Amino acid sequence: MSERRARPASKNGRKSAWRRALNPPATPPAEPPAGGPDAPAPEPADAASVVQATLYRDGVRVSSSASLADTFRELRDEPSGMAWIGLARPTESELLSLAEEFDLHPLAVEDAMEAHQRPKLERYGETLFVVLRAARYLDAPEEVDFGELHVFVGPDFVITVRHGAAPDLSAVRRRMEETPELLKLGPEAVLYAILDAVVDGYVPVVAGVQNDIDEIETEVFRGDPAVSRRIYELSREMVEFQRATRPLVGMLHSLMAGFAKYGTDEELQRYLRDVADHVTHTSERVDGFRQALADILTVNATLVTQQQNAEMRALAEAGFEQNEEIKKISSWAAILFAPTLVGTIYGMNFDRMPELHWVLGYPFAIILMAVVCTSLYVIFKRKDWL
């Protein structure tokens, strides 16, 4: 902590390299104030993104500043203090100011600027950089909303950069201030509290997803045609949820592996192990949800196929019945057509027509009709048309 402030020359020497590495705006950086390295840093252009900048000593709040410059100055004047700075969607100038003051690595600062990072944990010298994906369940649309949180943890500071609505870090701050014996353990205790809040935020999400899956199962067996879309959308959310939770298991195991090397407090080690257990449980539940949704989608596809086959079978049966009726109608039409044809021929009013005055003409016509009709009936009956 004091060692960091004892190297102002090297820090200022890195300023231009950092600005080049972080793609600064075209305008050249302003000259440092004449007061030297201990002079207050310029205030950021957009102070609205500074949620809260607070200085603590021995677990108790010493002061709370409205600007980063005041926080920097107060931290320099308080050698045993710890700064906890919370930012929400900060500007580039704010992150550059923090990078210069706390010797943050340019790659980590670049990640915090761009956001949309995967959960990870990286060490840059004495600074720990953590990316977390928080989640919250929205009851009205029945969907999961994801937020992104970047945390810089140094010897005497904690910087949180939040992209999204989750998590609620004000509740984390209140909790830590109400337990000064935990807060006085330093920045690692704040990191634990943040991790714990993010992991605890997964609990209502897990409960909401479980309820959605139960409803989906009911809709599947009820035959709701819109359930396929709901399964697909929830499956996509579970992919995102899996990407948020699965890396946390490895991250916390990495933290636990460094307990001895970095001298982590024994009580804090217990807390972090507890968070690791919760993360493992949540990750297993999410994996189970994704598998369950895949199985439900398969069952739904099977049920839809069975329903379509039943409908096709019913249509085929209806077509077969119609075909049988058409056969019967066609058969009787053909049978009735034969005597009609004979009667029509002999009913023509021609004076000179063979057999018109024949004595056996009428019996012959009747017999001819009977023979044709009987023959057709026998033929259709053998073909099962009648």
C-alpha cells in the first residue's frame, strides 16, 4: 500500500504507454498539475457514473466522496485506509484516471471498458481482476436478465465497474458496513461479499427457472402448440446461465489454491469455501436444467410427431371411408345406367326403327336390362365395391 505511493515517478512514466494501449481520444492528455504526483487528479467529465466512493479504516467508514479526485486525495492522506469505489457504466476518462492512480493493468482496464467479457479471474502483480456475470429473474416476462460486473482488488482498494442492473452492490456495502469485523479484513473480504451476493442472486433465478420447467412440462403434455418456442427461449437462457456459473467454480478453486501464498485470513477462507460450495451446487442445477430442457424438447417433438401421425391416420381413414362410399355410389350409378341406356334407345320416336313393332321387343328389352344389371352387380360385389 505505502509501497505503491512511494513509486510516483514510475507510475507517471507509464502514463503515455497506458494511454496508447487503451486507445485514448484524439485530444492530447492534459499536463499534470504543478503540485507534483501528490496533487489531486482531475475530476472525470461525467461524475454521474460514480455510484459511491468511500474510504474505510479498520472496517469503519471514514468518509464518502462525490468525486474520484477527492477519494484519491483522502486515500493518500490515510495510509491505513481502504477505498471502495463503485462505478456504473463509467466513461473512458474515469477508468483512465483510476488506472493511473492505482497502477491498473491496461489489459484489465480495456476489458472493463468494452464489457461483454466471460467470467474470469486474473492477477496483475498485486492487483486481482475479476469478471462476474450476475443474473436476476424477471417475473413479468418470465425471463432471466444478466448483468456484468468487473472488480479490481488491490492492497488498499476495491473498484467495481457494473454493466447492467444486477447485482445490487448497495446492499453488499450495507452488509459489510454492518459487520465491521469482516470489513476490516480488507479488500479480499469485500471481494468475498461481492462473490457471495452474485451467487446468492442465482438462487431466485434457479427457483424461477424450475417453476418455468414445471409449467413447460404441463404444457407439453397438454399439447400447447406454443410450448416449443418457450422451450427454445429458456434453453438459450440456460446456455447464458451456464456460461455465467460454470467458470465461477474454477475461479473460486483458484482463489482457494492461493490462500497460503497470499496469506488469506482463516475466517475468510471458510467464507470463500462456502461460496464455492454454493457455486458448485448452482452450476450442477443449471447443467440439470439444460439437460431437462433437452429431454423435454425431445419428448415434445415425439408427442407432436405422434399427434401428426394420429391426424394423418384419421385423415387416411376418412379418405378410405369416402372412397368406399364413392365406390358404392359409382357401382349403383353404373347399374342404374344400363337400363336407362336400353330404355333410352328403345324410347326414340322413329317410324322406321328395327324391332320397334316386334312382338318380343318388350320382353327382350326387360330381359336385357335385367341381365346387364345383374352382371354389373355380380362384378362389383366380387370387387367389394358393394
